[in-house]
Amino acid sequence: MKISYHGHSVVKIETAGKTILIDPFITGNELTDLKASDQTPDVILLTHGHNDHVGDTIEIAKRCNPLIVAPNELAVYLGSIGLNAHGMNIGGACEFDFGTVKITQAFHSSSYTTEENETIYTGMPAGILFTAEGKTVYHAGDTSLFGDMALIGRRQSIDVAFLPIGDNFTMGPEDAAVATELLNPKLVVPVHYNTFPPIRQNPQHFKELVTSNEVKIMEAGDIIEI
């Protein structure tokens, strides 16, 4: 399994001949190395409805028709505009031909703002546990710290966890370090920082706070293989 990071919370996974994009915020993301027009994923996974996570999903999906897996209300909205969307809810898992997706709880808000400036409620926000080739990747979305991360980590052996550290809208470095202890992944990657002024952070500070797990600070385009 090949996993690459592309700025903000954008993660790409390549496994079993499939390409999966998580939270493809590309246009307007000054930290990314991607161009939305170049992306032809088989699958898009969304953690929640905020525009800096849904990102270029609609434009990409209208062009190449990937399967979109998202929290149910967000999937219903995307389906209503003609996209191929599969809705899931907290605690649910589904086995697809590209791997298994399980939706975990996350604590923050979730809505989508259309081009007409209409705000669409997009249901409960989520984290994503993605399992394929015997490996598990956890993408926490925009969550705050919560104690049941310990339960997630106890029930699932996590190979790579992507955790937000930006503060203001998500966990900050200190809370993300505690989250790492609770989840106990083999490797943790900080995300969702430095894209906008309110989430300026030094990822090295997060790395120094994590004492029992491996931390990798990834730049846009960096790749890990597990």
C-alpha cells in the first residue's frame, strides 16, 4: 500500500490497483502539490462536509465518476446533485472491492457551503478507518480529543494515523499528542496545519511531545509504503 500526503488533510492511498483520495481540498490549498484537473481517483472518502475537506470532490466526480463514501447526510446531498455517493454512519463498516471502510466518531461541526452561499447541513462528522492488504489507516478528520480514541486504538491495530494539529478548529499539538497515546498507531502524521493563519503550528513541537510512537512530518508529495 502506497500512501501520500498532499497538504492540509489531503491523503492519497494506492492499493490493489485502486486510487483513493481522502478529503481532496486542492483548489485554494496553497500547500498542495496536486492539480484537481489531473486527479482521476476510483474512490473519494470524505470525513465531513466542510469546504476545506469536500474541496474538489464535485468537480472531480462530475469528470470521472468515482465512488464517494461519506457520512450519510453528506452522501445524500452529493447524490441529489447526481454523484455516485454511498452513505455511512458512525460505527458502521462496509467492505468494498478496494478495502474496508469503517466510520468512527469525531467531535466538531459539519456543513457545506454551496457556490450560491447556501449552507447545507451534512450530518455527523467522522473519522475513517480504512483497511486493505492487512494494513489500517486512520484519518481523524477535524476532530477534537476524545477519550474513546483509546477504544478505537484497543480494538484496531493502526499502522498509520493522520491527526490534525492546527488548533482553533481542531486539536492542537498537545491534545493530538494525547490522542496519539490513546490510539497507539505504529506511525502518526500531523495534518491540518499552516494552511490558514488561524492554524499556524510548528509540527516539530508535536513531534517532541510524542514520546512512545514514531512521528513522520510529511511535506506535500511525500510517500510512505506500508
